[in-house]
Amino acid sequence: MGTISTDQRAFAERAESVAAEFADDAYTWGGDPPWANLRRLAEEGLYCPSIDEAYGGQGRSDVAALLLTEAVGRECPDTGWFTYMQSVVGPRAIDRFGSEAVKEAYLPDVTAGESFVSIAISEPAAGSDVASMTTEVTEEGGQLVCNGEKTWVGGVPFGDAAVTWVRFPEGLGSVVIPYDDPGVEIEEVYTNMAGYAQTHFTIDDVVVPESHVLTRGEDAFKEQLVALNWERLGSSALTVAWAEAALERALAYASEREQFGHPIGDFQGIEWKLAEMYRQVETAAALVYQAAAGAAGHGQPPSRLQTSTAKLHCSRMVEAVVSEAVQIVGARAYQQGHPLEYLYRLARGRRIAAGTDEMQLNTVARALKDDGLPAVSKR
């Protein structure tokens, strides 16, 4: 992979070495937090690599977080999801935009592999249409008070707080809401296809300290919208990991399973499937790391065109690759409890989470209309 530096390559190799320890327990978590794995990554100085060293991270670039997500997710899909969520989503927003007090309150436990911070954006009547959010923060008696509701929030049963998108009188913003506040009420916990809990909770007169305000005002919130590009690249790296895990299992099965006196991998129909799967995985990885390396190299956030292209391609790619792996392995992979059956259920969610396919298509089209095709010199 020519888009990462020598130092980043060494970091990825360390991550792969530690992640190999997770293989035996992979596919057994069933949506529960793999705390032991997260603590192990923290002990090795790998977990939450892009978070500031002052709070237990390594102060590396966000590219390192993508590499860690891919290396870990390839061995253990669940540990990969937790790594992604805590490296480039909720805690990263606190690290980038938070006060010293809120960073001290939440980040050290997260980076130690002992805590989880969610992201809460969607509402019952507002998903992709962020401008329709009704959860609001108002000023009452010299205090900031939050009221509203959020849904489809991951990690609530074992989490401590959520980076919550809200509406201030002057526009959109974000605050940190702790789950143990008396005004936070869990209304319903859903279980998605992959067995992960997603929660609907209400916020009733929760007092928000100024220290828990992350972004407020149009310019500040625009920065947070741009930061979402790293979340989408993190999601894309996760899908690459899951697709690689599926391809590895398909390769192994095709080499071992014999029919008509030959391993099925010797038949051209299977060979072509494996070649197509590899083409899709490598194309996806190239899109992710090209976007990430270009941003890191120029000190800029990833472009919306590259990010949405990568997110769209990767989300579709992982569903297709895992489906073909199931087809190669056949009836065994279609049984509940088989790793490929689990990967298939995980994979389907990525076309919805972190921005639906349709929203990515809209973003790509708008970026092309606004800016035209990128110049050759910008590749």
C-alpha cells in the first residue's frame, strides 16, 4: 500500500501482531463489548491512536486509526467496530472540540479500554435530514438546558455518555450528555440484525455545563460536519476489514473442499469469484487510504468527494464480497453461528450507518457539480 508512510506501516504491523491474539474468541461476542481486547490494545499503546497523548492516546494521525481498525477488524469484527467507534467517532469529537474539563472527564477511561462514548444524531423524525433535528439547548436562568430525544444510538447499555447533536438558538451544535443524568430516560432498546443494541432515549431538562459544549454556532458546527469525513473513512476501513475476513475464509474453504476429485478452488467458476472479490477489496482499500493520505499530507480534512465515494463504494463492496463468500462456502455459511453468516449481517448495516448510500450519491453529485472533476495533479 504505497499511500502510507514507513512509520504507519510499522504501526500497522504491530497492530496485526496484537490482533492475531483475538482470533480465537472472534465471532463469540454477540454484540457485547470485547473489553479484554480493547484493554490489550491500550496496554500495547495502540488503542485510540489519533487521540491526544495527554489523555492516553498516541497523538498520531487519523490514518493510524484507520489502519488499526482494518488490522483489528480483519481478525475480530466486533473489536474492529469498537476500535472504529472510539478512534474516529464520539471520543474523537471530544478530543477535537472539547474543553479541558470534558476531555479529562471522558477520554482517559476511553483510551484505557474501560469506557465507551456514543454519537447521538438521529431522531424519530430526523435522520439524514440533520436540519430537521428538534433536540434543543436553550438558556434558562443562566443555565444551558437540553430537551429532546435521540434514537438508533449505539453503545448506550455499556456506555457513559453521548456526543449529542442539538439545536441552539443560533443554529446547530453539539454537547456531551451523560447517561446517568436523571433527565436521561431510556425509552426503548432495539436489537439490530447483527445483534447490536441500538437505543432510543429522551432528554428532559438536562443541565449542560458550558464545559460540555463541543460546538456552537454555524462556523463551529461546520467544522464538526467536516470531521464526519473521518468517521466515514473509518466506516470504510471497517468494511475493508470485514471483506478481507470473508475473503480469507472463502479462500481457505475453496482450497480444502473437494468435489469431483478436485479442490473447488481449482474450478474456474470459483477462481473468477475469488479474483473479483480481491479486485473489489483492493479497490476499496485504495479509495480509503488515498483519501486519508491526501488529507493528512496537506493538513486538510478529507474532501467530501473522495470521502463519499469511498464510503459508497466500500459499503456496497463489503455486502457483495461477503455474499460471494457465503456462496462459495454454501450451506455451512448459511447457518446461524457461522462467521460468514455473522459478517453478512454486519455488512448490511454499513449501507445505512454513517450516511446512507443515497446520501453519499447526493454528496458525490453535488461535489462534481460544484467543483468539477479533480485535476490530474491532485491524484
